[in-house]
Amino acid sequence: MSKTILLIEDNPDDELLTLRTLKRSNIANEVIVARDGAEALEYLFGEGVRVRPELVLLDLKLPRIDGLEVLRRLRADRRTHLLPVVILTSSREQQDIVDGYDLGANSYIRKPVDFDQFSEAVRQLGLYWLVLNEVP
Amino acid sequence: MAVAYAVLAGALFLTGVAWYYVSQNARTQEQSRFDEAAQRTLQAVDRRMNTYVDAMFGTRGLFAASRSVERGEFRAYVRSLDLRRRYPGIQALGYARRVPAGGLEAHVESVREEGYEGYEVRPGGRGESFPLVYVEPEDAANRSMFLGRNMYAAGVHRAAMDRARDVNLPRASGKVAPGGPAGGPGFMIYLPVYRNGAPVSTVPERREALQGYVVAVFRARELLEDIFIQQGDPSVDFKVYDGAEFGEEYLLYDRGSTAGADGTGPAPLFSQTSTLQVGGRLWILRFSTLPGFGTSPQENLPRLVLYSGLALSLVLFGLTAMLARSRTQAERARSELEEANRELESFSYTVSHDLRAPLRSINGFSSILQEDYAGRLDEEGRDYLRRVSAASQNMGRLIDALLDFSRLRNRKLRTERVDLSGIARSIADELARRRPERRVEFAIQPGVTARGDPDLLRVALENLLGNAFKFTGKQERARIEFGVEDAGGAPIYFVRDNGPGFDMAYADKLFGAFQRLHKTDEFEGTGIGLATVRRIVERHGGEIRGVGAVGRGAAFYFTLDLDREKPSRRKQRFPRWFRRSGS
């Protein structure tokens, strides 16, 4: 399968742990990492030919442009308004969850502290969104 | 404070309106009192003058009844009238006889023959004269003043006499000074007497038939004072002017001068001018209030209304200002509290997000170490890694519990009737399912309900039942009870176990956050469960107590009373027996 994931994550530890899990579970053959919201938007809407991701894993607390703002812009653009976006964050604030779904997030996952649970969560969501889920 | 000033302005306005209305009302009442007094006096003057004129007509009747009226007859008649008593103000009643030109000497002679030796006509003259031949009561003063006096010589009298003769009616002179011991201004009234049987329907006939006049001499002060004493209001000044003009020379009577007013005082409150026909002359009666007028209660009422209204306004202003200030303080306190809550929320968010991230790294990389490098470590090293991993997981749970605990304070309660038995049953089932190897007997009383927030009450029961489950872990035959006791109306819910219990000496430490009565390696836990339970119970207006003894199990009793969420009287809600056993 040729599946691409865009991981928007500013914490290098989380990036490393996520990448390891995705690699181990053999779900995606390419993971593009954006370290803040601006970088992510630049990748998606910038100049030049890019590989379009099949899934966006989005952290909320990001430098420069935060996760919810990135989501708002993705949903406002015709090219990305159907792109599956999974919020993957430390926050369990009710307000963040409601705002995330309001703006059109497809899923909201809270990163568990326990690495086994974290790995399992990432594996399952990758499997679900990249393999099971059908997109237009 | 704006509200307070608005209240002040409104109250002052109302006071002003009330004062204006009451004072207008009082003024109207005073006005009508004054008008009434003036009207009464006016009518009394008019009535009395008519009475006096009637007396004059009676006197004229005497002349009509006899051929010639002798002095003795006149005297007897006037005496019968009893002037001093019945007609006060008439100084003298007399008769002026017509003496044709040239007849003066014969006239003087005839009077002298009656015994009036020194009788003279004053002033004498060549023309027609009307000397007063009869004057009654004929005391020394009246005799010297009026007997023989030719009134016709003075213009002020002549005009009245001519007019009376021509119209056959009583006519008054203008203001004169009759003199005499009493002094003061006065006037005279003349009533013509015609020859008996002569025609008097035309002016020439009247002039021809004229024989003399009945003359009444009035002294204004005696006349009007008497009326005023009977009819007047002592606080109303009363002036009578003869003729159509004001002025000292026309002033017949001034009540104020006798009452001591000198006219330099404040302007009168009310005044009124009326006119009256007296003997064909126009009199002006001027009434005005004296400073003494209007000391009646009605007059004081406006002032009373004004002062009490002002006082009330100030009191209202003070009260409103105090209320406004305390409300401002309350609002400030509330906004400070809201600010504190917002800070707490943002703090919670930071904790939730930023404290967990490094934990995840610690846990994640120690797991990876165990996975990828386990072969290069000995058993001790692997044990250390497991401890790092477990500690980070524990801290993650702790953070979550702490966050939940702090959110309890701000959470809005969703109130409904909650099936506590059902919740307890599902929790028990879940606990038993999680640890299938344990043998625990749950005794859950059916049908226990309470009003409250179902989610929060579930959290509370989860903690209480979870604690009981946890602490009975070493019992052969664990027994956990949930139910309710009815203590005089207020239900007391309880969760009891037969675990190791606790020392009542530490009972007050049970519900503090991170307070533990057992060592960590004995029973795991975050140390925040009972603090959470207590906060939930208190949010429901209730109270919770723990009762236990070492080795004899623990029991937690709590009340739920949403209607009495205020913490006052909380201590009394537990019955006496419970409080004794719990202390």
C-alpha cells in the first residue's frame, strides 16, 4: 500500500514514539512530519508538487498556528475539507474535545501516558483510517 | 452609586411634589378661611348699616305721625331706641330743621324760648340753613358739639343733604371728624323729612316739601370695632375707606392700627378688596392677613412634609449607597473569584497537557529500552526500568485524578432522581469482573434513590465501593454493604466493609487530598479518592463521616441534601447516636 500520513507534532519525543509505532505496525510507508501549524499549512497548500496525505494526525498545542486553527483552515479549503483528521493530544479538556469535533475533526484521541496503550492507540487508528476506512 | 443618586433625586422630586401639593392644599384652605372671614365681616357691616338706616326711617316715621314733633317727643322716642346698647356706633341722632333764608332770627328766638339761652346757629348765614335743633342723647358733649350746628354750610354735608332730599333716601356724608371725647373719624347719614301730605314724587316737589333731616352721627371706630369683635378674625386686618380711593384722608377705620400692626411687617399672605354701598356712598373694605394668620396645623403640614420627606430621602440615599457599595464589593469579589477560577482552569490545562508529555517520554523510552535493549541489561537493570515505567504510569493516574478533583468545584450540577442502588450494583459487577479470583459478597439494599447529579454520584460510589473492595483484598470472606438508614427524616447512606478498618484517631485525615492511612505498598491508590467523595457530597449539601476500628472494618456515612446546600446547621444533621459513636 502507498499510504502517507501527515504528523503534526511539536514534541520530538512524541514524534519519535509515534514514528516508531507506525513503523512497527507497518501501516504507512511514508510519514511526513510538520513541527508546527505553519509548517503543516505550508506543506499542504504551499508551492510545488507534494504527496497528498491520506491521514492527518494533529496535536492541538502547537507553536505559531495552533491545532484548532490548522483544522479550521483544512476544513475551509476545497482540497482538504474531506481529509481525515485525527486529533492526537495530551489534553482531555471538554472544551478542546467539543471545539475539535465542531471544527470537523474525524476523531479525538488522548495520548495515554502508558507507552503500550499509546502504541496500541496509534496502531489501531492507523489501521482504521488507512486500511478500513474508505475515502472518496 | 449612580443608583443611589437616582434614588436621591427621585425621592427629592417626590418630596417636592408632595410639599407643593400639601402647601397648595393648605394655602387653598387658608385662602378660603380668609375669604370666609372677609365675607362674614362685609355682610355684618352691610347688615348693621341697614339696621341703623331702619332706625332712621323709624325716626322719620315719628315726624310723619304728628303735625309737629316737639323736643320732648323726639327725646322720648330716641330714648326708647336705646342707642347705646342697641345701636353702638351712633354717637347722636338728631333733627336738622329747614330754616328758610331770613328766618334764622325767628328760629333762634323760638329755640331760646325752649330754655336754651345760649342757642345759636353756627355758622349762620343769609341763605337757607339746616341747624340741628334736636340732638339725642343730649349730653353735654353732644349739646356743645351739635346743637345749633348748621351742617348745610359745609360742602361735604351739603352734597349728601341735597342728594338725600332729591332722591328721598338716606345719604351718607364723606369722612368727617365729628369731634367729641372719643374723637376719630366718622360720617353722618341724612334722611329727608317732608311736609306731611305734600306730594314728593318729583324732585321739585321734594325740594318744595322739604322740612328737615333726620341726622345720624356715626363714629367709625365704635361702629366697626363692635362688628369686628363679634364677627372678625383677629389675625385679619381690616381697613374701611370712604369713597372710591385709598388714602389716609379717606380712611374711616383701620383695624390694624388698633391691633398694633404698623404696616412695616412682611407682605400679607392674602388680601382682598370689597366695596359696599352705605347711604349711597361707596365704601372700600380692604382685608389683609396679619403675620399671626395661618398658625393653624394646616399651615405647619407642608413644612412637616418637606422636612420628613428630606429626611426620608437622605435615609433612602444612605441605604441605597450602602447597598450599592456592598454590591460593588460583592461584584468585585465575584469577578476576582471568576478570575481565580479562570487561572485555575488554565493551570489545569497546562498540567493536563504539559506535565503528561514528559511522563509519556519517560514511560515510552523506558518501555523501548525494555523492548530493544533487554538483552544488554541484567535482571537488576530490567527491574529498575520496570520501576521507572510503573512510576510514570502512576504519576499519570495521579495527574488525572487531581484534575478531576479540581474540576469538581466548578462543575455545574445536573439534578435528577438517581437510582443509587442501580449504580452501586453496576459498580460491584464491574469490580467483580475485574478481579474474578476474589470472593466478595456485595449486600446492596434495593430501591435506594437520591436527588443529585448522576455522574458525580457514580464517581462518589465508585470511590467508596472501590476503596471497600481494595481494602478487603486480604479478607477470606469479604463483605461490602451499601444501603440507607432513616434517621428521623434525613436519610443517611452508607458503605460498609469488613476490611482492616482504621484508627479513629486519624479519622479527620481520611478526607484530605493525598492523605493516606495505609502504606503505599499495602494498598495502591492516588490518595485523592475520599477527598473527591467529600467534595461531591458537599456539592450536594451533604456531609460524610468515616467510622472504623482497627481490624473491625470501616463504614462511611453520608447525607445528600440539595435543598440545604448552605453549610450552616450541617453538624446537626447527623443524629446524636451517630455523632457520639463517630467521635
